[in-house]
Amino acid sequence: MSATTTAGPGPAPRREWTREELTELFETPFIELVFEAQSVHRRHFPPSQVQVCALLSVKTGGCPEDCAYCPQAARYHTGVDAEPLMSPGEVVAAAEQARSEGATRYCLGAAWRSAREEELGEICEMVRRVKDLGMETCATLGMLTAQQALRLREAGLDYYNHNIDTSPEHYAEIITTRSFADRVETLEHVRRSGLKVCCGGIVGLGESREDRVGLLHALAALPEHPQSVPINRLVRVAGTPLAEQPEIDPLEFVRTIAVARILMPASYVRLSAGRETMSDELQALAFMAGANSIFAGPRLLTTPNPEPDRDEALFARLGLQREPLPA
């Protein structure tokens, strides 16, 4: 079998994983774990192809939530000021630029507790116009009602992102202004509307390995596996409660990627926030462990991201190709 082919989809993904099984996976010798994850990956995706996504903050700052990692929370002094919602024209111009740089998927982010009814119409117009560029669309707007999810689906949105962030047990240590159950409720509205689910979490929040087990177990136990699973590495921002949090061990981060790939074999597993401080070698290990999507562009909402030329050089060194635009 050549290095650019896959062996077929194999059996249907499991959803009845136990936490004990996940703990055993995390404890697997590193080389064996990465080999298993890469083997699973090749059964579902071209092994050297990476989906390139772009993310734009269409409404920045002023969020009333208290997520301990977030520089957009109004209660923290991080230098991020509240800004008004961008216009559809501004968003389309930014999407066109991202497409010219190789992005095939475009995500719109707004710093809200929940989607604002009076501005949802403008978001829907942004979605329609980005879809007209031939790109996949995603939005992350906070909590949604069932009707709002349907409106976004009717506008042509492909994915809705709503991360659960961490394990159910560790969640209240990171966020108190909305519950874990609130997040799961929004995910159910998204799934029932027919939108694809983008849902993952953040590692490096001071959680234990058992919490990383709990995060991935909660994702894999959803009624359907999320079609997209972003794994973020904490970006420590001055002014947030987690600004001085010690960095997670790089190999533990790769283990998390590998276990996510094994649990959710047909999902995109995305290297999301935190790539700016990852070495090329760490990113290469993450791709070997089954990551097959990245956010490109110099910023992720309000935090730094690798410049396009650095990603171009990394792809060339590793022999990676960008996933083509959707047909």
C-alpha cells in the first residue's frame, strides 16, 4: 500500500469506551501508542493530507463569561477591548484572503455568552457569503437555542463549534458562569439541527491526566462523535487566572492527540490554539499521532499563531499537502 492511500473505513467507531480503557491507552508505551494512532488514522484519511482552516473574531472582547483561560472575558485586564460586530463585507474580504493562502474552512467567532438574536441575521449573511466562496463554514457564538441552530443551518453553516473544554469534574475549576450541562445542551441542539459538531477541549489548564481521560471520554460518549475535534494547548495570557500555569509536558500533549485519534477515528483532529509556541518537532509528532487539521493565519481570535511562511516551510519539510477545497 502506498503512503498516499488508505485501507478503507474499517468497523464503525465505538462509543462505549470506558474510562479504564482510556487510562490504559494513555499508559501505553509512547511509540506503541503513536503507531496505533497512525494506523487508525490511515484507515480513514490520507496520511499526508492536512485540512487548513482559518478563524476570524467577528465580535471581539467584552464577554461576560469567566473562562479562566480567555483574554476576551470582560472581568480580566488583558488589554483586549470590546469591539462591535464586523460587517459582512469585512468578513468576506478576510475570508477571500484566507482562501488565497490555502484555507478551505472558515470559522467565525464571537465573544458572547450566547448568540444574540438581534445580530444572528448578520452572522447568517456572513455565512452565506463565505459559502459562496466555496469554503466550508463554521461558527462559534456561545450557547444556542434549537431555533438558532436551525437558522444557522438554513443559512448554509456546515459546522458549529462549542468546546466542552475539560473533564466534567474539572470544569467548575475553569468556568463558573455556565455549566458543563449547558454546553452539552447546545451540542444537542446543534446535532439535531443537522449541523456538524466541532467540539474539543484545552489541555494545560492544571488538569490531571485523569481529567484528560475524562475530557476525551465525554467527547467519545456523545450521541455521535464530533466530526471535528480541536485540541488546544493553553495559551497563557497575562491578566487571566491561568497566566502562570506551568506548560503541559509536550509528550503528554501528543498522547492526548493519539488517544483522541484512536477514540474518534473518522473525526478531524485539529491542532488549534498554542501552535505558536510548539516546535516543528512537536507538531510533527502530533501529525504522526493522528492530527490532520490546523488553524492557519497570524492570529487565532486574539492570540498569536504561526505566520503562513512558517507553516509553508513545515509542510514542505514533512511532505504534507493541504486538503483541497470541498467539491
